[in-house]
Amino acid sequence: MSVADVRGKAGENAVCGYLEENGVRIIKRNFRVKHGEIDIISTDGEFIIFTEVKTRKYGAYDDGTGAMTKAKMKRIIAASERFMELHPEYETLYRRFDTAYVTVTTEKYPRILDIEYYKSDFTAMSC
């Protein structure tokens, strides 16, 4: 596993911990379909939440926000539609698209420095 992969996994793990600490139930991680992936799928009350995690090392030129393009959002939305087709038990829940930006240290086995979590960061209408 590359250092970038280790950082990404550390970021996803940290966001899962953050969500669980806030009463959110994780139901699936790294859901992949032909044209997209969703990092974390969870539920919270009346919402099914599709969370994209962007992890960057401290001091990186890009903080990750530039990676959330309209094309990326469309792929996440398309993947969420496929997830809902495969899991009709969640059809009564409202869909929410969140984004988490995680900053980690530069070591091979990074420590989490910061998590910025944005609820309802985008919608199908905004793409």
C-alpha cells in the first residue's frame, strides 16, 4: 500500500470515528460501481448520508477542495442512485451528500490533525 493510500485510509477511518461519535451509523465503506465510488455510506435519523473524504498531508499545496469538481459530484450522485437500487430498504430516507476534508501529518503512518466536515455540501441540483 502506498503512503498516499495509507493517508487516505487514515482519513476515512478518522471520519468514520467522527461520525460514530456523533451518533451516525456506518452501513458501508468504499462502495464501488462502474463509474464511481462512495467513501462512506451511513444513516442518521431520516437521512442516508453519502460522504466523500478528501485527505491531504499538512502543508500540501491543495487542501482537497479543488478535487470536488462537478464531475466528481455527478459520479457520487450516480453511485448513490445505484446503491439505492440495490438497497431498497433505505428508500424512505432522504439522501444527503456530505464532504469531509482531513489533514494528516507527513509521516508514513500519519496522525490526524484536523477534520472539517460539511453536511449537505452538494445536491443533485447543484451539479
